[in-house]
Amino acid sequence: MANLKLSPIEHPEKMSSYWKRQWKVIAAVVFFGIVFNGCMSIGPILQGNLIDTIVSKAQFRSVLLQISLFVSVILFIQIMRFFKRYYVRIFANRTSATMRMMIYNNIMNKDFVELSQEHTGDLMTKAISDVDICVEGMRKVTTEIFDTGVLMLSYLISMLVYDWKITLGACIFVPVAMWLAEYLKKIIVKYSKAARSQFSHVADLTYDNIEHTVLLRVNGLEGKNRQEYFCELDDLEMKSIKASILENCMQPIYNVIALLGIVVVLFYGSKNVIASVWTVGMLSTYIILFVSLTTKASKAAKLFNSIQKATVSWQRIKPYLKDYHQKNNDDRGSSWDGILIVQDLNFHYPDVEELVVQHISFSAQPGNLIGITGPIACGKSSLGVALQGLYSYLGSIKLDGVELSEYSETEISRRVSYLGHLPQLLSDTIYNNITLGEDGDISDVLRDVCFDEDLKSMPDGIHTMVGSSGVRLSGGQQARIALARALYRRSLLIILDDPFSAVDMKTENVIIENLLSNYSDCILLLISHRLSVFPRTDSVIVIHSDRKAEYGTHTTLLSSSKLYSSIYHLQMGGDNHET
């Protein structure tokens, strides 16, 4: 399955499309399913003949012939069953892979605003659990069309041949069992929806609790939080029981209802034996056929309930089942000769109306280092977010001569690199954390961020595992690996939001020197509270608490901006903490 090529699928929002897509596999299922189930009634018939042969005290050769025929037929039937199940499993595995890939693609390429509004637990439940339930329902339908539908028809035809009156009388209770399953459909759907919703909620709580374990423990909230979590688990247990009790526990009841006709079979079948219309073997065969028919009928009733459960999961994942078509990427070249021009930029986050960035205008060209500073919550980081192009904005951001909003996602990723003030590392090697799966040499960026010396104490070097499953790094080491990732692609615009907060002053100065020397073909935007390197910037943007901005060089702002001058002199006087 690792090498399975997932070709595009037409109308992925229609369940029938998944059967059509694998029509060759389904054709094999149909062939082996019909042969297997069509021959199933032959087994009981041969068994009855064997019993009659033994009862009649026939020669051993005749008994041996009947035994050989019986065993051969059963072996053939089971071989057909193997191939039918094999191709059904291929269908299920490929369908699962297709659905998961589409969900993954749509989550990864979902609009950033929509993605930020999704809950992690709900996304994981849809991508994993709901797909499993949905595919299992499709597999059961594919299987039971033959294992139940064709098989029941085969049994019914054989029984009608034996005695059509007894068959009609005995099977009258079978539709009753199926009607009961259909009647319970709405209740099962209701309970299944509640259970799936609670499962997503608990999954979301689990991820949240794991992420904030230390915070909860330090503040003495671990016990309270655990109690609340257990309450949610109890609620999940009760809803899951309600959802599964009708689906799983009703089958014996369906079976009992369908089996009520055995009274008719025993009464009239015995009369036929006494009247020498049937032999003992024929009665035995008929009973086996009837019991098998009713057993399959009860499973068909349960199948209806399983389909309803799968329908709930299908409705949950259906919006994500769309083939992702990458935007048309008009590659405008890999050599940078343009500039960044920001004019009257206004920006707010989707869930709030207040502008967090107001009337920002500036320009920069490759080789420039632009410093951005100001008090806490003035909109510095929001300006960096706006310049990524992830959200819509007002005004203009032209990069390399093109409006940022006109670039495709791929083109933006080639032109803009962003480092947030919270470094995010994957549970992977240092190399993969920097390259993100690409192949390339990272020795230069490691040297630029002063991480080459740290590697000397790591036996596995760039292949050292970091994150939750690897070595524990200091805050400064995490920040420098994240910075190396931002520098790796040498994007036209590199936005660095407080990259030196966990780095000492000496290392900070070395890194700044490396940036100025080795990234002259890039525009560097440095968002920071610490102003020690701002004298080396080409220009500075000072954002006030009221969102108004001042522009100038470090020297001019020292004399013209009271805010900038006070921050700088306070820090240079010995206080290098955030203001």
C-alpha cells in the first residue's frame, strides 16, 4: 500500500464513486462472491446425502465417495471465500487510503482562517476514527451483498425446492426482524452522533491537557482538571454504550425473532419424515438451511444498523472529501530583483473587528535590515503576521512587483519565510526540522545561527532527534534551530519575530553579523523588544500603543522619537529585559 498511486476521483462526495473507482476489484468481488455464496447451499445438501448414505448402510466405497465429494466442495467454497475476502480487503484499504489522503490534503491546504477555527481533537477524529467507521460500513455492504443477499437467496431457493409451503410458513418472521432494525434506525443515528461528538471533545481535551501538563501541575490544578476529564470520559462511556447497545446487543433478539419459524420446520418436517416424504438426511439439510438463513437475516438486520452508524461518520468527513487541486503556480523565477512596498496597510484578525495594524507604509529592498519595535500589544507581531499573506488585509503589500494576495500559497512559501517568537520543533532530526523534508546542505545556516559548536557535543550531529521523542534542548538552541529553518530557503522576505529572546548578547551579535554578511540578497524584518542591534539596521519602525507608527533611522529616531529614545537608553543603561 505504500506505493499505491492515488489517482483523482470524480465526485468524491458521492459514496458510489469509490466503488466505481475500483471497478476491477469490485468485479473480482462479484465473481468470487457469487460463486462462494451460490455454492454454500450445496454443502448442507451433500451433508444430508452423506447422512442418508450412512443410515442406509451403503458400502464403504459409497460412503467414502460421499465424504470425498463433501470435503472437495467445502474446500472449493472456502477457496472462493478467501479470494472474495481478499479483494474486499483491497477495496477497503484503498478506499481508506484515498479518504485519508483527501482529508489530509484538505486540512493541510485549508484556508488559514478556517483551520484556526477547527479543534484538533475533531480533526483527528475525522481523519482517523470516522474514516475507519465509514470504510468499515462500506466494506460490510460490499461483503454482505453476497454473504447475506446472495447467500440468503441461495438458501431460500434450496428450501423452496424441498417444500415451498413449509418455507413460506417458516420464513414469515424474517421480515419482522428486518423491520425492527429499520425502525431503530433513527434512534441509532441519534445516539451515534452524540457519541462521535463527545469522542471528538474528549480527544481535544486530551491534546490540550498533554500540552499544558506542566502549567496545570505547577498551579495545583492537576487534580481538579483530572476530575473534570474523568467526568467527560464517563459521559463518553454512557453515550458510547447507548450508541453500541442497539447496534451490537440487538442481534440476538433479531435472531430469536427470525428463528421462531423453527417451530413450523420441526412440526411439518417431522410429519414429512414420518410420511416418508423426506428422509432424515433431508430434514437435517432443511434445518441447517433454515438456521443458516435466519442467522444471515439477523446479521442483515445488524448490517442496517452498522450502515446507519457509518452514515454518521460519512456526514462528518464528507466536507473534507474533495480532491485538492493546487493553485496555478506561475513561477516568476528564482532570482530576486524586486522590492517590498507596503502602502497604508490595515489588518485585523478574522474573529475580531478591531484593527491591530493601522496605516503602516514603508519600503525595503534586498540587503536591508528593517527593525520593528514598540511597547507590548502595540501590533508588532501582528504586522509580521499580515506580511505573511496568510490572512486578508486592507491596503497594499507588493513583493517583487506583485501584490502579495495574488501569489499562490506555493509562491508565497518561496518568497516569504517567517519565524514566530515561539519556536516550533517537530519530533524529528535537526536536519529534518530545518529542511522540512527537502534535501540540501544545512552546514551554512547552522554556522550562521552559531549552532555548529552545539553539534560537536551531539554524537549523532545533524541527525540528532529533538522534540518530544528526542533530546531536550535549551530555549536558545530551539530558537536557533527555528531561525536556521527560516534562513534555509533564503527567501526574498525573511520575517524574524523576537528571534533573540533566548539568546545571549554575544551570540546575538555574531548572528546579526552573519545575517548582514551572508543574506544581502534578502530583505530582513527584525521584530524585537531588544534594541541592542538596532543601530545596525537600515531603518526602524516604531509602533505606539495607539497603533500609530514613526519611521526613520536609528539615529534620527533617537532625537525625534521620545518612545524610541526612552526604550533604547533604558536598555543600554543595563536593563535588557522586555519593556
